[in-house]
Amino acid sequence: MSETVTKVEITTTGKVIQSPCGPIIHGLEDVLVKTTAISDIDGRKGILWYRGYNINDLAKYSNFEETAYLIFNGRLPTRTELESFKSMLAKERDLPDEVVSTIRVLAPRAHPMHVLEAAVAGLAAFDPDINDNSPEANFRKAVRLTAKLPSIIAAHYRFSRKLDYIRPKESLAHSANFLYMMFGQEPDSTSAKAIDLYLVLHIDHEVPASTFATLVSISTWTDLYSAIVSGIATLKGPLHGGANEAAMKQYLEIGSPEKARPYVEKLLGEGKRLMGVGHRVYKAYDPRAKIYKELVRELSQSKGNMTYYNIASEVEAVVLEKLASKGLYPNIDFWSGIAMYLLGIPYEYYTPIFAMSRVVGWSAHAMEYLNQHRLFRPRACYVGPHDVPYVPIEKR
């Protein structure tokens, strides 16, 4: 015996779903969920601001530590404040032995994003401020998380390859120390710059999926560590993090610059998606991509390998010719995977490195939302039956 369910007509027009209860904004696209003073995007003109500063200026003059200070504090630091903040981060880099042991056990069999979730959750047990949600305590927790995420990622890399954990060097800058902890030697200035600029460009981006997940978690008054785990879990999804990996694999498949145009034209002719192209907000060339393109050129020259930069440049030419009229331009992922590849960083670490930058933005948005707090509680339009008679199991 079965119950007949009345079919409900649901139609989709663009980003709006017409349901029996009223219009639903599909994917919450362009729905405002909070006010913020952290970052802003002009998608039509292709402009990104952090705390009012144009990303082009920050990329040119700033570094990760200074930009993180800006995101956390709302202003650029004095020289003394910056040195103090750098020292604070450097002293918080090392991991508790118990967390190192956890990573050692998990690394050979678990993706680094899963280990990042587990390790961040585990770190909560060692934070003396864990149950204090005051602004001062949350700032201290945010600094610890920012300092320790690179160590977790580097430890996973080492243990998954049966190598020893390398303790951090307080004398090194944030980005240089990360590469040192991964590979066991201090990086050259261009390699360190490649990571540092990547971190600056990814530190915040208004309210994408992972930031929203962090906000939903913190709206319940959970602790900051738990909220950050939500952000990491959401970033792991291939529709959010990981697009630079797919773009890099695309360039490897193309193989040489002269094959780029026919490859792209064939892909577009088949109605398939070109990786690293298009963005939910930007309808112009992603400003971060413009900036990072120059870094990739510089890094390619320093490594003596221009192949992938030249392939991407040829792909870019076709994109600008055939897709720009549709508002589809290269985004940051179009170029960033090349830098990771040239640095010798395996694919599975591209998204974790994204997380070690965005943890600053996630933390800042969580702290900001606690000042304008309201529990997120959306509704759904129910389209199933009501009052279905219960049939005992022996009569089914």
C-alpha cells in the first residue's frame, strides 16, 4: 500500500525558484545577511577593497602579516604594532605534541582538509580562552588559529611522506616559515613572495559559502574553533575551494601553448566548463587574477619554466575573445595553481593553503557578527503531503 503524493509545480527563472510558498532566491544569491566593514566587492568594475584599501595597493605595498592586522583591527599598524603582531604570530606557530601525534596518525590515510578539520577541533582543547567569547579572547584565538594552520598543513605534508615534523622558526616571516616547515629549507625570496601574495589576495572576500557557514555556526554562540571548522568543511567542496587545482590540470592536459586555442575552442564547442573562468560576483576581470598573473610570470622566470604561464596566456586570449561579452573572465584560480605547481606543492594542498589565508577573514567576520548577533533560522517551503495515515508494519 502506498500514498499518492500530489505533484507540485516548481519553476526556476534565473536565480529565483517560484514555489507554492512564494519566491525562493536559489542559493541565496545576492541576499544580504549582515553589514560588514571588512571587505567590499564591485563585481561590475572588478574592484576589491579590504577595510577601504584597494587590493592593488595592498598587493603592491603590504604583506600577509600587515594585511591580517588590518583585517582584524580595522586599520593599518604602526611599525611597532606590526612588529608586535608578527612576534605574537611567530610565538603561536608550534603545535601541541598531542595534535602533532593526531596528524601523524591521520596523515597517511586522510586528505589534508579532513586532517585540518580534526586538528583545528583538537586545538580547542589546548586553548585557555576556549569558553570565553569576549572580543579580547576571540582576538587571541584568531591569532593562534592564523599562526597554527600553516603548521598543521606542513605537518600533514611531512607525515604523509614519512618525513619528520619540522618545528617553526620564529625568525622567518609567516609565508617563508610555511615553506620551510614543508620542505626543510628556507625559500628564496620569489618563492616566499608567491605564497605571501597568494595569502594577501585570499584573506577575505565578503560572504562566500565558507564565510557564511562560519557565520551560521558563530550565530549559535559556539566557540571560534568550531566556527572555523565549519568554514574549513565548506571550503573543501570543489565548487568553492580547489578550482585552481582543476585549472592547473587543464594546463597540463593542454601541454603546450600552440595547443591552447584548439583545446579551448573544442571545450566551448562541446558546452563544457573552462576551469578558472567566471565568478558568481565578478562580471569583469578578477582584480586578484590581474595581480597574481604578474607574480606567476616572475616566478616562472625565476624557475626557468615559462611553459604553463604561456599556456595560460594563450587560454586567456581565447577567453577574452569569446567569453568576455558574457561577463566571463579569468578569476584568481586561473593563475594561482601555476604558482603552486612551480613551487612543488602537490595538488591536495592547494585548498588547505587557501584556508590558511581565509582563516583571518572567517575569524574577523565571526567576531564582527557577534556584535550584531541574531541566530540564523531560515525557512523551507514544504511540498510533501500532510496527515498521511500511519499503517502498522504488519499491514504494509
